[in-house]
Amino acid sequence: MKGVVLAGGLGSRLYPLTKITNKHLLPIYDKPMIYYPIQTLVDAGIDDIMIVTGGNSAGDFLKLLGNGKEFGLKHLNYTYQEGNRGIAYALSLVEHFAAGELICVILGDNILGGSIKSAADAFSKQGKGAKLLLKKVHDPHRFGVPRLDGNKILKVDEKPANPDSNFAAIGVYFYDSKVFEIIKGLSPSERGELEITDVNNHYIEQGEMTWDELEGWWSDAGTVDSLLYATNLVSRTAGKKSEMVPDEFSS
């Protein structure tokens, strides 16, 4: 299985922090944001990884990460995303890299306190189709929300005003090689992007989607509030709580 970290986009919700740098290079506690999804993949046993980046700071990823030696990797792969045309479009850029193998895709602003190894192992045994990782959250309207019937996903709704559940699709996706043909058949959404939710719903309609619930905490880091929240979670997990960490994180 190969790994893909999607770290393009403009990071407009983090302006002015992202006016001069890519959001995935911003710090989460004591490391750049991009370190966390890479380490998540490495900890799951995935060591063939491609970074999809974009914007004016793409070269800074190479300066920071090099060939991935800091993560115990022999090399890292990079590709460039022009513009902001959606997660599914960014994923389409790695078709040659995937070379027909199963892939694990993680959004570059996902900070996980839990391991995805069991899900990766389960998908390797599954061998085809797709798998989503879900997590219960207090604000599901910010994310893709699954409609569940027992262990079956009926549909994923993108940022619904009235969520059907308090589960969110956390931005870790497992796909077989059919994903690239699915993306080629997508039409842009109202915001002009190719949506990963449409990809997931295609697999669901074909009866080829499974899901697991992530153990441990999770946060995105795409807004100022979630950036602070993720930093506090990492600080607490590291056992380095300071006076700057709110009491809500100490229990």
C-alpha cells in the first residue's frame, strides 16, 4: 500500500498566517503540521509516500522534508497541484505514482492521536473498494457526515446543516485503483471543485465502501480555532502541558 498526503490548497481560512506560506508548514506545537500526517502513515507501516503540494511555497516542502530521512524513509515523492480545484482533483495527480496499488490518502491538516495501522491492515485484507475512517465530533456540520445503518454507510453528506449523525469522515481514505477512473467521471460542484465526497458516494453506491472508527483523538487544523485546538491536544499528549494550555485539556 502506498501513502498520499494532500498538502495543497490556499489555506484561506487561516489568513493572514498563510499569506506568505503554505498552511501545512505552520507549527502544531513543536513540529510543522506536515510532519504529523507523514508520521501517521509511517507508523502504519506505509513507507512509499507522495506529497501533493502547491502555491508559492512548494519548494519549502523539499527544503524541510528532503528525502524523508527524519522519518526513517529512503525517499519521498512530490508533485505539484495548480490552483485549488478540490481534494479529488489533487488526488488525481498521483495516478502514476499509485501504479495500480492500494492507496491510503490523508489530508495534510489532519492531526491524529490514534493509529490507523489496524484500518490499513484491514483494507489490505479487503483488497478492493474503499474504506473511510470516522470519528464522533461535536461539530459534524463542518465535515462530511455519514448516514449509517448499522455497519453500513448509506451516503456521505458534505457539511450538512442538519447532520444525520455525530460522526465525521476525518480525512483518511483508503482506495483501490478504480478511484482514478471515478475521479475522471466527476463533474465540478457548485464551488467549482471535484469533491472527495462524490468519490466516496460512488463507492457506497457500488456497495464497495467499509468504515472503521478511529481510536484516540483527532483534529483538523484548517481554521485558527482548530489550529489552536490541535496544538493543545499535541501538547497534552506530549506530557508538556504549560500554563498556556486551557484547563479543558488537562482532564
